[in-house]
Amino acid sequence: MNQATDEHPNPSGRPYDLLIKGGRVIDARNNINIIMDLALSGGKVAKIAADIPSSQAIRAIDAGGLLVCPGLVDMHSHHFYGTEANAYLSNGPCALPPDGFTFRGGVTTVVDTGGAGWKNFKQFKKQTIDTSATRVLALLNIVGSGMKGGEIEQNKADMEPEKTAEVARQYKQHLVGIKLAHFLGPDWEPTELTVAAGKLAGLPVMIDFGRSEPNLPLETLFMEKLRPGDVYTHCYARVSGRESLVDTSGMLRPLAFRAREKGIWFDVGHGEASFDFDQAIPAMEQGFFPDSISSDLHTGCMNGGMKDLPNVLSKFINLGMPLAEVIRAATWNPARCIGRTDLGHLSEGAVADIALFNLREGNFGFVDANGKRIAGSSKLECELTIREGKVVYDLNGLAAERRVAARGLPSTQKETI
């Protein structure tokens, strides 16, 4: 597909490189949820209108019956993959190379949440960020050695706010926050050090609460330790050693609404062990939807209940969250949370990161992190993904050149029409 630029004008004379026609456009930032056409040029959104003639584009895609959305922003995933022994999600085999697991799900931007700390971020940048077609952003781990698991993540001596903030400022085009994960024990110091780094860097923090006996109270975390804009991930988790949002009687703690009013951000972060229907269903029935829906993608969950981000989004559709709000929670909302308001929308002039979905109807099953199943009638399936105006995934060849079998020839021999 040709890309038109100011230096290299479109030789066809047509103003648009690609036209997406007749899809239901869902764009939360611009309050669009209607059938429209979308034209792309030079890797940007050039025009959005009710009817744009196909003759104005080099190539047109028939998106009739499909959803046309901004490329998904997965703000909790793990991509610092490598072969280092006992390295877990920091240059270890449990993380995943982005491009093999993003575009096929309509994801164009991922946020690696804490795989690297200040000591090894340069390696992560060289190894993953610089080599991926997916846009890879990151939260820097407060632990200098990153998310290597076990005792390494318990080392408070390796939690240095000043050095963490220094690297975050140096690579501000890539680093969008600070992460604390998996700390065990009734100690607020790691949280305080993480917030201190966030303050120095001018960035939000994400807290993946560890386990402690007795539990560290969420009241203290939300109302005393975190700031407006900070993120509480795994918000629908139910694990021992961590206070849950829904109590044992099935009631949502009123604290959740007070924390949201303060500006605390609630992220799903499904993962291997961090999404429970017994938490999500009563919370949503009581009016508490997530701010952002994310996968927590790594090898431990991609073949389990999580699978991929569209599967997680489908769970929320079947739990009664309006479709437009589900899309918002995976596009415009996470973009705002990480301070990247250039992403997650389809405004004219915005980067042309776009996902087309088929909302399939049928009999489906969805499983949480604890092996519990619900039945559902709707499921999102990614048909096509565009990254900076280029088709990078096309399930059924919607953007491909049309070919048919010629008469009198074997079906393996094709003729262009």
C-alpha cells in the first residue's frame, strides 16, 4: 500500500491511501458511535465523514457489519522477553515479544508494566522497543533490577526513587509511569518509595499490591498513599493476603467509589490469577465498572482464562458493560491515563492506528483466573489491524487484492481481476 507524504506526493492523484467504508465507528474521545467512512493518508487519519467516495482512495475496505475502533491500548502487559535464567518478566522466558501477540487482537500499543527497572531499561529498549512494529511504552519498576520475581522484588535496598526518576525523565518518550509489584509483607515503604519516584518524574504510579498478613488496608492505600491519577491494577482480583473490593457478603466496599472520586484509576489486569467473576460481577451490578481493561499478557495466562485482550473485552460485554464503554476502556481511557492523548482516538490528523472487529453472536464460554465459567452470546474477533496507516493483520483478506480461480485452470492457479 502506497503512503503519500509531503515529500512524495501520491502518484495516483487520489487524496487517500486507504478508505474504510461503512463500518460502525466507535471513538470515545469524539463521542462517535455511528456508521461512517474513514480515510487515511500518510499514516494519519485524513477524514471521517458519512460518505467518502471510493474513487478518492487507492484502496477501499468494505467494513460493513464491522466495528471500526482506534487501535487498542493494552496498558498492562509484559514484553521484556529473553532467555536469562530465573529472570521471570525481566529478560526472561515468561514475557512475550509484542508483534506476535498484539496485531492479531487489534492492539497497536502496549505498556510493559515493570519488566525493567532503571538498571536494565536500556537493554529492554534495545531488545524490544526498538525492534517492534507495535508501539511499546513502559512503566519503570521501582526495583532497579526489574520484575525478576522472588527475593529480587522484595529488595527495598534496590528501590531508589532518584535513579528511577532520572531514567524516567531521560526516556520520557517511552516511559509513562512507575510500577510496584509483588512486594510481600505489611510494609508501606515500597509504596511510598514508588510514589516518591512518581512525584520526582511527574508520572503516575501503578500498584500491584502484594500479599501480607495482616492485610495492608485499601483505605490507607487509596486515601493516604496514592495520588489522583495513580493506578490500582488487578482491581477484580481475589487472592489471599490482599483485601478485595467486594467483601465476603458480595457487597462492594463504599471505599471504591470514594477512591474513584479522588481520582484513583482502576485497571483490570486480568492475567493468570487476577480476575475473579465473584469480584467483577457484583462490583459491576453495583455500578462499579473498570476505568481501563487490560490483559496482563504473559506466558502464564495467554492459554488460560485470559487468552487475549479481545477475549477480556468480550467478558465485559457479556457482563453488561455497554459496548462503547468497553471500547473506551481499551482505547481513549488508557491513553489518557498514561498521558498519551495522541493515541486512542480517530480525530483527523491522529495517527492511523485502527482496529476492525466482528462482534460475533453465538454460544460462547468465558473463564476467569480461578477456572469459573460464564456463558455469553457475544464475542469480539479482530478482522483487521492498521498501524500508522499500514495493514499489519488481516484475518480474512479484507484489504488484499481480489483474486479468483480462472475458468479451465486448476483452483491453485489464479487470475487477477
